[in-house]
Amino acid sequence: MRTGLSIYSLWNAWRKGLMTVEEEFAAMREMGCEATEIANFAVPLHKGPKGAEFKGPPDFEMAKRFVELSEQYQVPIGAYSCGSNIARVSREEYPVMLERLYAEIELARALKAPLIRIDLVTVMAGRDEVGVEAFDAMFPQAVEAARALADYAKQYDMWVTVENHGTFMNGADRVRKLIKAVDRENYGLTMDIGNTVCVDEDPMVLASELIDLAKEIHVKDFYIRNDPYAIGAKYVDGYTVADPSVLGNGSWLTTKHQRYLRGAIVGHGDLPMKDLISLIVRSGFDGDVLIEFEGMEEPVLASQISLNNLRQMIRMAEKK
């Protein structure tokens, strides 16, 4: 088992111009990261124009630079992550999106990443779009796309994963149903032990149900609140399609059933983190376990504390 950091954890510092990509790698080396995940929504790996840097074609020269930094600072790239909505696009748009995702697999190969996480649907969906009827409607196209992506990546001996994420492709039953239906030996799960609360599911239930499918694990903690006014929101108009996640006072997310979440330093939030880490250790999982911090605190310090707490919980679990 390797511990480390998704580079997304430092995104707030990068986007504000407080850190360069090289400084991110240097910070991860200083933290003792044994691995990192590169996320295409958190670093400039595409040739889009200014203001749309993440929307252009893959930048393979930039990928070479990332590999150089990985080797220079001795922080291996364990995974590459990219988003898509391929399970819900029209049949006319589907071939175009599939080709774009094949290019993302080529980018993962250029990064020397042995695993690529590819989202099949957008992170958050409107309240009326996340029910079981909507899930069943998009399921055949999700399976078709996942099989095609896994088959393409197999030529490089690369894992393709889906992450339990957002309010749609989340929850133990939905994720397990997808992976079993895809039925490819190189298709599995990036298991995020925090994201399950986005659909109000017990994190221990999801972890115990899905740990056998996990090829990579994200460790994330949340503060959980039921009353929007208790967190300072002046007004909350429910779960809107246009902007379902942002409340007016702080980085709070709205769950499927109208609770409110904010990213926390690992160990400081409301999730049963020690029990979750103990479950992972007892399972014998031997892949990468990476912090994915998305709270309001200064990201370098928050990531370091999160890593320290994670490692301590691993040591405690190993002694049992």
C-alpha cells in the first residue's frame, strides 16, 4: 500500500497562482508522498486557450514534463483522472466523445500512469435527474462505453476505473451493478470513502460492499450539517439544476437528500475515518491510498495534516 496525494488537493493554490506545477511536486516530495494522481481538471494538460485550458486536445509535451517532474521529485504517477458525460450524451455525440476519451487514455500512457479513472457522467445532477429511473435509462450506454474504454486500454495493460462520485454514479449498489455488468478484467473502482455521503449512504456500508472491487482509494473527510441556516446560508432554494452544489456562505455541497457537506482535513470531519482506514487495512488492499482534500483551508498545510493523520490511522490498524 502506497500513501500519497491527488494533485487535485493542491488545486486551489495552483488556480490562484500561488503554486506552479513544479512547486506542487516539490510539496508532495516534502510531504513524503509515495504516489500521486494527476487530474485533468486540476492541472494544465490540454491545449485549450486561456480561460479554457482544460478543454483542448491533450498536450503530450506537457505530459512529458509531468513525467520529468515525477522522476525529479521521486513522486510516482499512480493514476490519471478525467471527467466525461459519455453515458448521457446523444447517440450522435457518442462516437466523438469516445474518441476524445481514447485520447485521454493515450495521455495517461504518456504520463506512465498504470490506471486511468474516467467518469461516465457529470459529477452533480439536478434533483430530478438522479433517481433510479434516470440511472436505468443511461445504464446500457454507460456499460457500452466502459467496455469500449477498458478494451482500448487493455493494449497498454492499463486499468480503467469508475469512481463513486457526485449524486448519480454513486452508492454501493449502483457502482457494483455497473462494474459487474462491464465484466472486463481491467475494469474496476476508484473507491472514494468520503463521496458516498453525497448520496447519504453510510461510508462503512459502501467501503465494505466495494473494497473487493477497488484498485485505488481516495481518502476524503466531510463536515455534515442538516440545517443550512446553521452554516450561515442566507437563503437556500433547494437543489437546482443550474448550480446544485454551492451555498452562499462557504464551500458547502448539497447531498441527494438535502444535507450539507464541506470538505475537511482528514480526521477533523464527521466521517468514521479510523474505522474506514481499519477496514481498508484488514481487507489486505495493496494499491494507492491517496488524500483528496477539497476543504477551505490552505491546501498544503491541510494536505500534510491529512497525510499525517492517514498514516497514523494505518499504523494503528496494522497493530490490531
